[in-house]
Amino acid sequence: MSIFSILSKRLRTFASYFSVEAGVDFGTSNILVYVRNRGIVINDPTMIARIRKKKYTGLSAPRVKNLKPVAYGLRAKEMLDREPAQIEVVDPVKNGIVSDLDAAEKLIAYYLKLIDDIPTGYPKLFKPRVLIGVPTNINSVQKRAIKSIFLSFGLKDVVLVEQAVLVSLALGLDLDKPSGLVIVDIGGGKTEVSVVSMGGVVVSEMINLGGKDFDQDIINFLKMKYGVLIGQNTAEKIKEKMYETTIVRGRDLEKGLPKTIKITKEELLEATNLSLNKIIGLTNRVLAETPPELMQDILQKGIFLTGRMSNFYGLKEMMERSVKMPVSLDKDTGMSVTIGLGELIENKDNLDKVKLVSKFN
């Protein structure tokens, strides 16, 4: 290592004491934030409630700007399907991609303000530095869009790191050894299967299928089998109690009156069977594309299931039967990406070893 590199590294370390360093997992379902020396400080739904945009038409229609936010995160989610006519609840991220730029900017601005208000032991002389976990399979335009949103708030540095690499860091994968690991990340709106080795992604594929699709599967199943209509939040609560028989209250489609039914974990598996098989099929395709030299490591370590839907009832056993190798579950359900960001923030040597999507500005 050259003298210039050593001095540059020491200067960055010194400057880090006078700014906030944070890692952001800006997911479809949840936004999680890790702050240096503080750990995970934010874990909120990626939702925002705002004044509904009026659908003006014609050349004289006024331009609508800066729609006023009403609620963020959990408060906004609790309003879903219960909000009055003049308010709308928006998911700014769909399938791992920013779909509503205005809502995303306002949501990020809100959480960056919370991060900046966190007290530190030193005066804040520099702007915050942020690491962001992004899916491997989104294109460069989408990655630049995510980065530009954060840069628009005047941050010092914005660095993108692939989520599969961050999960491997959380699992303690040695970045110096050419050792392979298969990671199946099932998020709120996408499932990504990746083979990681030496701090980079070797093979990866993604499908637009995640927890919100499971919610829709449950809604459709209850509608078809029992003639009961439920909302998205109710479907999500059913998933949370997936290992027990759940009492469900909804609207009878025939009579229009409230109706109560029971749904078992076996019925839940039946409702989502098609989606689960799509995830298993994706895993098999990635394994078929994996270099043979990495197969020995993969056979020894097996497959690692992560993401908010990794512990879904029956998925682990179905995948083990299909791939004929051990499958491990994420003990920190849905938090491995954020834990990996923490590893990079707290141990700066790792940042030089991982294959970054974008370097420092």
C-alpha cells in the first residue's frame, strides 16, 4: 500500500468522527437504517401518506407540486385502506425499484433528518456519509436514480453495495477466500438468488415476486374458497401468524356483511404454493449457471434463505426436497442486509475488499 493510500485512509477515518455514517436498506416493504456506534436505529414500513393528487385535465390545469405528507412509516401503513378520500397511502418502492420519485424523496428526507438529529460525541463538521444496499439485478439507470435521490440532500458520500454481498458479510463469509455461498433473498416485492464469492456476485437472477405477492395470494384464496374479502394489512397479519390457526374477519362477498372464518397453516401453504414453486424454480436455474469450481463449497454450506419471507411456512422443506442440499434460515429475519451495512461501517477494511457498485465521489 502506498503512502498516499495510507494517508488518505487515515484522513477518512479522522473525518468520520466529525460526521454521521449510516447504512440504508431502502426496501419495498421496510426501510432500515444502521448508524455507526448506534446499531439499527430505524425499522419502518416504506410508506408515506399524503394529500391525494387531484386529477386536473386540460391546458389550464394547475401544476401539482410538493404534495403535503400526512404520515410516514408505520403511521402511514396503519392508514392503508382506512384513509379518507382526500388522502392516499403510497408505496414509493416496488420490486426493489423507486416507482414514485416525489414520495421517495420526501420519505428519505424525513429519515435523513432523524439520522442527522442523533447526538454524537464530536461536533458534526461534515455532511453524513451513507451506504445503500441495492439489488444486483436492477439496471444502471435505476441504481443511479437511487444514488441521485440521496445526493440531492447534500450528503458527503453515497456508496452503493449489492445486497447479496451485504448478506454474505452478515454471515461472516471470508472476503479473502474464493469460497461460494448461495443466498436466496425474498423481500417485499422481489426475490433475488445470488452466488457470492470474494466480496462480489458471481451469478444472480431476480423475479418480481415477494411478500406483497404472498399477501395477494392469500386475499385471492379466501375470496375463492370462502367468499370473504380482506385487505392487505389483514393478509399480512395472517402471514405473521403462519404457524397457527388464525381467525380472520372480513366482508362476505355474497351478503355484504361481516364474516369470520378460520385459516390453517396448511391452507396458507396451499394459497401460496404457486409463488413458492416459482422461487424454488429460480434457485434451481441459478444453481445450473453456477461455475462447477464453486459447487463443492455450496454443497458443504448449503443454501441460505434471507429476507422478510425467508421463514414462510413450508418453504425450507420444499426447497430442500428440490435442491437436495441443506437450507439454512436467517435468524435475523429481514435484517441481514442492514447488519452487513453495519459491518462495512464499523470495519472500514472490509469496504476496500467488497466489489462496490459505485465508488466514492
